[in-house]
Amino acid sequence: MSISPSGASPSTGGWTTDPATALRFDVITLFPDLFGLHLTQGVTRRAFESGQVEVRLWPLRDFADDNYRRVDDRPYGGGPGMVMLVEPLARALGAIRSARPDSSAPLVHFTPTGRRIDQGVVRDFAAGPGAILLCGRYEGIDQRFLDRHVDLELSLGDFVLSGGELPALALLDAVARLQDGVLGDAQSHQQDSFSDGLLDCPHYSRPERLQTADGVDPVPPVLLSGNHADIARWRRERSLELTARRRPDLIAAARAAGALSPADEAYLASLGL
């Protein structure tokens, strides 16, 4: 993805998009090359190549105003690290808003202090017009820019990364796989973990009987039975058990939302969970 030196006209990588229908994400980043392979590899590339999800990269240094292309400086009050400056970010944001058909797209900042990304967040983005993704680096971003411009802060979890590019890539990947036709089988993402509030069940493939150092490890017989009702019940019970043991908070949330059937509750009770 090459981008013009002015930063005013970023490339979409050579594929055709329909501005009226594309789910568009504009990414402000110091490291646009981190996105290239992800957008052209794997099954989700279908969403990016087809234009179902349009991604435009905006290198922040293109909006610096000095010969050194400086976008950061020392923090007031002292301390370690550098802080990203307001002016280059404001210029980049202004250029993006001028270039987008919907100038009101939300600006998303990735930070450990943000809301944790979950499947509900992903679904909301997948159903919307897209967003502007701000990938911070160094010690952080001048708070005055965040206070004035950021609409939503998101986090991958309770840990610290070197920048916002990885969370941005995670969000783009999760959104892309929800687009029609991307996974090939329309039911694939419907059976994912969190699609119904629970963790996914285990999956098996060939060989039917796996030879191991501890003996034969077979596929569960119910999956070979051909009885679709029994298979569906087995998968539901494995999903319930796995979720109850590893993420009881999800069981509590599903129960509060009325998403557990009497049969679900009876099975959980039989496990003592």
C-alpha cells in the first residue's frame, strides 16, 4: 500500500471499491507496512480485495511540519518516553475527514484504558460505516488531542502493547470475517466462540482413530452417528461445559439475558456448575 507524500490521497492497494457501500477504515499509523501482509493473506483478504472492507493507511509522519518529520517530543513534567504531538495528528485527522464520504465517522483510539474488544463491539463495527483508527506509539498521545477528538477507546485486554497497530489489525480481521462470502460457509462465523455468548465446542477431523503414544484417541462416537439432533445436543453441551469451566462470567451473562434454555440449565446443574 503506497501512500502519496502529502498524505492527502492514500492508496487502497489497487483494488476497486464502491465508496457508497464500502465499510471503510482509515488508519493513522507510524508503521503502515505492518498492515500490508495482513490485508493480502488468509481468508479475510477476500473482504479487503473485494472492497467489502476498505482500508486506507495514513502515515503520520506525512503530516509533520519540519524537515525531521517529527511527530513526538518529551513530556512536560519529565519522565520516560516521548509523547505524540497534537498538530500532526490534527492535520492527519482533518485530511481524513475531508476525504471520507461520511465526515462524522468515529475516531477510535487503542489504549489499555479502553473498553475491551468483544464480539458485540465487532458486530457493531461490521454493521456500521467504519471508523478512523488511531494507532498510538511511545509513551502515549497528548491528552488534549484525545479529549477533543476521540469518540471511543478500545483495548485488547489487560496488558500493554508497543502500539495500536496490533489491536487495529485484530479489529479489522474480526470485522472482515463477518462480511458475506468471506468465510465461504455462511454458518462458519455463526458457530464461532461468542457468537451466541458462549465459547465454541471442540472440533474433530481425520483420522477417525488417532494413534498416540498413550494409545488410540478416537473421535467422539456421536459425531459419527449421522444423527443431527444428537450432534447438535452434544455440541451445545460441550459449549456449555467449556464456558462454565473457563468463563463462568459468560454463563452468568447468558443467564441474565435469558439465552439459556431449561435444557441448558438442567445440563449445567448436572455438572454442579
